[in-house]
Amino acid sequence: MSDITDGIGGMVEGGAYGRAVERETGGQSAGCHANGGHVKDGRAKGGRGHFHETVCLNCGTELIGSHCHNCGQEAHLHRTIGAFFHDLMHGVLHLDGKIWRTLPMLIFKPGKLTRDYIDGQRRRYVSPMAFFLFSVFAMFAVFSMVGLNLPTDLAGSDIEGNAEVAAEQADLRIKEGRAQLETLEPGTPEYEEARQTLEGLVRARGLVGTLGGVAKQVEFDGGIGVPSIDKGIKKWRENPGLMIYKLQSGGYKFSWLLIPLSLPFVWLLFFWKRQFGLYDHSVFVTYSITFMSLLFITASLLYSSGIMLDFVWFMCMVIPIVHIYKQLRYGYMLSRTGALLRTAVMTVFVFIVLLLFLSTLLLLGIFG
């Protein structure tokens, strides 16, 4: 239950950050206050809990259009519970009309979305940074809700020894799972359940091996001679659970670093094309990372609902490449060949950026 509540809280926090970044640029229709009603002190009260004003209720300025030209408050106000909950969803999660225009464009026409926003069509779409903040917080929130977190309950300083014991236990359970699977008939619910359990054990075994490898890298008494780094390594060995927790929490707190880390690599793809500046690359990168976050949310939900792991992995490997190609081609108005070549190079750059990001998180965990 705590994972679910933490996840919901993370999405709300992300929506709040996105809401703070995204400026309001639209309002209700100017015709909203044109209906008839009883006028008193500039306020014409309409039916069903709505007001149809002739002057701004905030500053008293005579209204012209859908917003007050003096203070900016909407001309049309409401007092209905339905409208209240609409404001709640809009204010916290920023689910207004913009997101329903932006989301399909981000999924199916990312290049056009990128180019439209760069060319000045800002009012139609959610800004890249606001959408990025919401999607990243939502991604980590969903990961928490479905249990896709690294274990942080590793006790003691002998993490390498613990990893070896855990590896032996995992190997034994995998062997038992395979033996059980051979006794079941393929296609039956029992077979599918046992198969999914076995896949989970194999993934857990891989994680244990990774932790053991990390432990071997830091398993030495003398350190490397740099006091600050040696102190961090000592902290890792003494409390590995805390260090893993720092890595996880820092993942979303410092996710914005992915943007500046990516910009130099995108610039390298277009440095001789002066019509494309760093602002263009920033919009490209931010929308791209937003899409990847939403993709990982979808993949984690599909996997937790019982979809085959192989399909989820295939989706996470193929869709990003196709998306990057479409965003490059139409966002930068490239030929097919130019977009394909840059997509291939960008795929390599993505792995480099991820390594730099993980290295940064590791250093923050050591020195934090």
C-alpha cells in the first residue's frame, strides 16, 4: 500500500512541478458570459452555479473578451462540484485540452510537434519542460507502484558474500522452477504462471550477479588513494542499501540532467547546419525523453499485467528507434537517408548519455 501511495504522491508532485512550469495561455470562450441573467453590481448570475460577469470579480475592471485585460482572471467563473474537480485535475495533473492535443502528436508525429513548437505554435501544446517533469515523476511513481525497484534492504558490509549466497539460492530456485515447468502442460494457466515465475527468478538472478560485480569492484581495503572517493567507497560497503536508495531517489530528482548531457551529442549531428540552434535541440531532447518516459510507463504496466517479457523488451528496443527516426526526420526536415544515418549515430549517443547519467548519480551517492 505504501508503494501505491508513494507512487500517487510522485505523480501529483510531478504534475505540480509541470503546472508551475507551464504558463496558462488560454481561457474560456468569450461567449461564455454572453448568456442572459440577472445583473447586479456587474455580476449576472446564470443557472446551475455559474456566474456570467460584466466586470471582473477580482479587480472590478469592465470585461472585454474571455479574460480580464487588467489582472488576467477568467471572465467566466463557476460554482459547481463538477467544475471544481475539473480544476483539481487540471491544476494538479495538468490534464487540460493541451495534453490531449500534445500526446497524440508526441506519439505519432513527434517531428511535427517539435517543429511546430520551435516555429512558435506554443499555445496549442504542453511545453516540453512541463510535459517532461510530469512524465518523469509519473514514470518513477509507476515503477514504485508495480515494484520495479532495486532492493534496498541489503544489510551488513559483506555485500559480496551476501550476493554469492543469494546467487546460490537463486540458482537452486531456478532449477526447481524449470523442473516444475517440465511437468506441466504448455498452454495451461498453471504452465503460464510457472513460466512467469521462472522469468522473474532469472531476472532476480541477473540483478544479484550485478550487485556481486559491483561489490568486487569496491572490495579492497587500501582504497585508491583519493580520500573523498575512498570515503564514499567505505560508505557503500558499510551501508549498500542506503547507497542504492540514494541512486533511486536521485534518479528522478536529477533526471533533468539528461537534457544538458544530451545537448552536445545532438549538436554534433547538426553543428554545420546553422539554421538549427541549441534551442531547437533542447525542444527535441526534452520531448524525446518525455516520450521515452511514457513508453517505460506503458511497458511496466504491460509487464505487471502479465504480458510476455520478450514482447515488452522488443517494444522497448524497437519503438524508441522508430520514434527517434521520425522526430529527427520531420523535426529537422531531413531526407530519409539523413534521418537514418543520424538515428544510427543517435542510438550510440543514447547509451553514452545513460552511462554519463548513471556515473553522475553514482558520484552524487558517494559524495552526498
